[in-house]
Amino acid sequence: MAKNEEYIRKPDWLKIKINTNESYTGLKKLMREKSLNTVCEEARCPNIHECWSERKTATFMILGDTCTRGCRFCAVKTGLPTELDWGEPARVAESVKIMGLQHVVVTAVARDDLKDGGAAVFAETVRRIREANPGCTIEILPSDMKGDYESLTTLMSSAPDIFNHNIETVRRLTRRVRARAMYDRSLQLLKRVKEIAPDTPTKSSMMVGLGETKEEILETMDDLLAHDVDIMTIGQYLQPTKKHLKVERYYHPDEFEELKEIALSKGFSHCESGPLVRSSYHADEQVNAASAQRRIKYMKGYEEQEKTEVNFTF
Ligand code: SF4
């Protein structure tokens, strides 16, 4: 475990394969033509070459390219956003169609300048994607919308297939890492989704390497489970620029594996954990795995019920 004197040297397992093939350049062109943003580019995601070149997938970032918050881990531009673009939902839907996606992840910048946090445009985007792409599953990754439940209800009226909201870090570090968010507010938001739509799987992601302890990571897992979160992803924090928080330590792939095993044993239906794992990394596979787990759980519940019924009969 290295100590962060100045900058810790990046370990070999974080070296990225650069691949800018036709699929990569084609996706870039499509995003520019449609005036769309992706979190892959804006957040400088380390997986962009794999996702765009090999998996032909991307995570759309709607409501503009400027975020009203200024989280100290995130590379997305901060400032006062421009007006809302009501043409954006249709352009996202059309791009999903052109890309032929079976599963799409849509996230958004935090729009604290808007009364509904952008929920109406977000919901419209989900509806437009569904209309143009029946059969494509839709995962949404919104901000906490300042914990406004009316905005959440507006968003959930579009019936996304997966609701994803990131806890990002442990309770103790939340203020330092994302000053304008609140740990408990994020947990409440996830819980509320289950109250509105009990069958919608919920998902949350955290970064490690910001100075948290193992006990704090396990507490975060417990907190998420206590708020009925089904899927968890865990990835290494990487410092996007010198202005952002430094990496306190790099976790070894074996440690990620151990965290995954702990998460599953604690009760998550699926956990993706690895140095380069991001909330939307291999999201399509996570959906399939989570639905399979849900089916197993359901069948187990059904068998138990049958047993109970038999016991009653006797
Ligand atoms: S992991 Fe997500 S954000 Fe990163 S490149 Fe892949 S789809 Fe984009």
C-alpha cells in the first residue's frame, strides 16, 4: 500500500490500450453531428477506447455539458448552464437507433438551476428512446435532484428499466469529494425509487482510493443494502487533472475481487468491481446478470411459498 507523498505512480494494471478504429471515429462523428455529449468524453473515462471501439457503446450525458456543481473528483465542466434543449431527447433516441443499442445508459449534469433539476427533459428522453427503440433497455443515472421527490416522481413516470444513482464515496469523505451532495440524501433517493417502483432494480457506484478505510467501504455497502439497492459497482478513483483530488492509493485487482465477494455475500444481486470499473462499464452485462439473479430469487421465493403451503396443508 503506497503512501501519497506527491503523486503515486500509476500501477501497470491501469495502463490503457489505445484503440481508435472506425467505430471510435464513427461514434465521435455521430455525437458531433447530433450535438450530443457523452460522459465518456466529458469525464475522461479511461474505458473510452474499449467501449467505443470494441463494444460500440457510449453513455449519453444530457441537459448540456455544464454542471452546476463542482465535485472534486469529476472532470465535467462546471458553470452556469445554457437553456434547456427540448430537441435533445429526439436526437438521443435517433442516435441510440443508429448505434443499434440493446441497452443504453443516460446520465445528466446536475441542473440545480432548474426547479425540477431537469427531470421533465430526462423523462422525455427515456420515452423517446423507448418509442424509437422498443426492446432496448434503458438505464438512467441522474443527479440527486436536490432530493426533490416531485422531480423524482416525474422522472420515474417514464419507467426506466434500471435506476442508477451513485453514492460515489463513503460517508466521512462525501463533503470533501462532492461538497454539494449529501450521503443520506443519495440513500433516501435510492430508497424512494423502490417505494415508487418496487420492481425497478436500483444500482449505485463508489470509487475507492480517496482515503477511505475498508470498514468504511463495508459500511457503505450495508447502507446501500439497507436502502434496497440491488447492484453495486466499485472502481478505482483516477485523478482527471492536477486541480482534482489526488489519489491516496491504488487498490490491487485482488482487493477489488475481495470487495466483490464481500458485496455479493452481503446480499447485492450483482457487483462489478475492478480497477477500471465505472458505473456504466459493461452495464448491459450487469442488467442481464441482475435479471437472472432476480429470476432465481423469485423462483426460490416461489418454491419456499409452495413448501409453506404444503406445511399448512399438513
Ligand atoms: S465505462 Fe461508461 S463512461 Fe466510460 S467509456 Fe464506457 S460507456 Fe463511456
